[in-house]
Amino acid sequence: MTETAYETTNKFLQDAFDVIGLDKNAEHLLKTPSRQVSVELVIQRDDGSIGNFIGYRVQHDNARGPFKGGLRFSGDVNLDEVRSLASLMTWKTALADVPYGGAKGGIHVDPTELSRSELERLTRRFTECIHEMIGPTTDIPAPDMNTDAGVMAWIFDEYSKHNGFNPAVVTGKPVDLHGSVGREAATGRGCLYAIREVLENDGEGLDGSEFVIQGFGNVGSWAGRLLHDQNAKVKAVSDVHGAIYNENGLDTHAVYDHLKKTGSVVDFPQAEDMANEELLELDCDVLMPAAIGHVITEENADDISADYVLEAANGPCTYKAHHILEDRGVTVVPDIFANAGGVTVSYFEWAQNIQHFSWEEDRVNSELESHMVDAFRTIRGLMNKHDITMRTAAFVAAIQKVREATKQRGLQ
Ligand code: NAD
């Protein structure tokens, strides 16, 4: 049977538990979500018919602060996946040293089949159903796959109808509606800082390094454009429709303009089209999965030609694939570190909202950089101390913080 996303996360956690040497009760407590809710969402479609959808919110752990995590819209959303993503958020917020726990939400819907006004009704209905379990000091949603600043604005507005004006209930809002400058780019920018630290630690650098990016949405397109600005060579990118390739490197800003004009990266004039599966196996320094989970499995892990896999997406590698890659000498930069830039700048947005004060973009970016650099130093220290992979070291660092907070609060 194929491994589920939640099983993958728990296996990675177990590798770290074994290094720390926790007792089984503590392991159980740290693995198990605090609360998981599913809600039936009934909306009127534009043609007058009724549409039914299921929404989930899973709150994993709040020992270190309010639950925090994104909301995704996808036909692949299910409770198991949301549980896995909520758990990853607990470890990510701890590693990034932002004062939150972990949560995640999702609605099982193919957003391409709904109009913008149907998506608005769906988001508002979901917010209405869960408004009592979210809030600026309880649980703070943010964008994820197929959700954007506009969706966050609807959540803010709907929440405020029930609970009064409070923009800190959600992050990733439009900049002119209490959002933060730098938030939209933050996950991609954080990926760039993460891989820069890893490469420099290995005596290499971004300049001239070859990248391949799967997924050219918020995270992939920002990372691709920022990497291009640092003279890295982005040889191939993809989206759900297919992949494009240019051996001499793509002008990722021009690819982005093409995507905005046509709705896809495919058929970009200065590139060849190729299949998404082929893209993963291209020869490059850094392969960056920035789309969906479980794209690198035991079936294709041996065919990955990159030296580094930078997990911009959450959970792109199965447990076995991760070990195959590491055994082959491929360094996997784990999701809970690689994509922590998003939640880090979400924290800055939340802090600005609470203080009714705005930061300049330079401050956002430089504080983001500090959090990413500090997280890498912590990881590197633990890798050297225990002779463990970057992923296990990241989990060890995070678990120790959550465990300590749990003990100090007297929750166990
Ligand atoms: P997005 O919806 O903006 O973009 C997703 C991209 O992946 C699109 O280009 C889409 O076409 C592509 N894609 C979807 N299915 C695909 C498939 N089967 N094959 C190839 N490409 C496919 O989403 P995003 O916000 O960029 O999120 C991407 C990943 O990054 C997700 O795993 C998400 O959880 C993770 N992430 C996002 C954030 C954030 O701040 N948005 C933060 C941390 C982690």
C-alpha cells in the first residue's frame, strides 16, 4: 500500500525521536493533533444549483503559541494530508523560531471549476463554520496552494463580521488591506536564503548554480525570479500543464510575464516544452519541487540527477525516497527549513497588525534572512553533533523546543 502523507511525516519524526531518545508517551503526544474538524460546505453555484464541498482544519500543537498554518484548495485535499501538513507547521514554526504552534486547513475542491464569486462564497462559508476556532491568539490561517491574498481578505472580512475588526486573524492579506510588504515573495525568498546557506557551507554558491523548479506558482515563481537575479541558472520550470527547458537558462521574469498572459509556462517562446516527469530527472545542481506532495518516490529517486533537493513544497519526498537520495549522496534540504520563510514573514505581518504599525520591505527581508541563517546554524550544529541528515537535525531542533515548551507549561 502506498504511504500516506501523515505516515511519511510520522516516520521522519520517528527518526528524530530515536536520536533524542523520548519515551513513547511523549512521542504519542508530539505526534497527535489536538483537534481536527471537518465541515460540510454548501454553497449556491452561479447557475442556481447547489454545490457541496468538505473543508478541514487540523490544529496540531500550540505549546509554543497560537496554532498557525495555511489553507489550500485542491481536489487532492483529504484529512490525512491536512494532518500531515499541520504537524509539519508545528516543527517549522519551532525551527524558524516564531511564536506559534502548527495547524493547516484545506477544502476539497478543484478551484479551476469554480468562478471567483463561487470561490468567495465557499471561503466565506468555510470561515463562518470555523470562526469560533480561529482568531489572532488561537489559530491564524494563511495562503497555501491555490489560495492568495484575495482569499485571505475574504477570511478577514467574514471573521470580522462575527468577531469585530481584527486583521491579525489571518496573514498573507493584500498589502493595502493590513498585509505586509514582502509576504508574497517570502517563501520563495526564504528558499533562496536556505539554499545559499547550504551551498556556501559546502564551499559553493548561487552564482552559476543550475536549478530546476517543479511548480511555478507563488513559491516557485518567486524563487525562480529571485534566483535569476542572483545569477543562478534556472534551466527548467513547470506547472500543472507541463514543463519548459532551456539549457542556457530561462529568463524567469519573462516566463512569469508569459504565465500571466497565457495562464501557463508552456509554449514559452525561448524554451522547449517537456513532460513534468522528465523535468524531475534533469541534470542540475539543485532540484526544487515547489508544487505538490510525494512527487519523489522510491520509483524515481534513483533517477534524480541533482546534487541537492530543495523542498520548497511540503512533503515532496516519501520516506523511502528521502533515504534513497541521502544514501546516494544527494543532500535533501527539508521542507520545514526550506519553506519556512512564508510563516516567518506571516509572523512579521501578524506582529505589525497587533502593533498597528508597518515595516519597510528592507526590514522584512533582513529579519527573514536572520531567521533562515539562524535556523541553518542550528541544523548544522546538530548534523555535526549527531552525524545525522539535515532533515533529522531540523526535526530534532524543533522537537526539543516544542517538548521544552510543553514541559514548562506543565501540559504533561
Ligand atoms: P500555488 O498554487 O501558487 O502554485 C502551485 C504550482 O504548482 C502551480 O504552478 C501549479 O500549476 C503547480 N502544480 C500543481 N499541481 C502540479 C503537478 N501535478 N505537477 C506539476 N506542477 C503542479 O501554490 P504555492 O503557494 O506556490 O505552494 C506550492 C507548495 O509550496 C505547496 O506544497 C505549499 O504547501 C508550499 N508552501 C507554500 C507556502 C506559501 O507561502 N504559499 C509556504 C510554505 C510552503
